[in-house]
Amino acid sequence: FCDAHTATLTRAAVHACSVLKLVVSATLTRDPSKLARLKLSCPRYIAASADDHRYHLPRQLRELKLVVPGSQKPAALLALLEELQGTPTVVFTSSLDTTHKLYLMLKAASARTDSFVEF
């Protein structure tokens, strides 16, 4: 975040009577009925692709995309993560169930189980 975002979040946290919720998503819906389920108070929407270019992704952030048949995805991901070893990496999945299965697979396949975190 830039300094302006940090200041906004700090002010919100100081003045809020409730918990400050941050929803960070590569695929966040803009459907009001779906967002209503989150019970957000005074939500703010910040998009990295805003037309006015106020928000920027960090320069060091890279996106890697590997297209493989479904049956080869686990092996391909393991190979890619091995290649990126030592580089902080975020892997997005389509569901909580898939996230948990991926976490268990990575934990079983690695000697360094402390190097994986499930969110």
C-alpha cells in the first residue's frame, strides 16, 4: 500500500467501534447481494487496475501462469514451486476445499513443512 492507503486504514482502525475487515481478492465480486453477506460497514473498493492509476502493484510482484492438463497440475505446481524455492509465493485456488487439499499435498511433498501456510 502507499502512504495514503496506510493513513486511511489507520484512521479507520482508530475510529472504528468494530473490527476492521480487509477483503483482498484477485476475483472479488462487485455483486451487491454477495458483498452484503460480508456485513461490511462503509466498504471501500480499491482495484489495482483503477482507471485513474492511483493504485499500483509492487514492482517485484510477478504473475506466472502455467497451462497444463488437470491431471498434471499437482506435479507441475510442485516443479514450479521447487524452481521458485526461496521466493515468497502466493498460490490462488478456486475454493477453500482446494486450498486445504493443496496445503496437505505440499506439506506431504516437502521436508520443510514450516514453509507453507494455509489461508
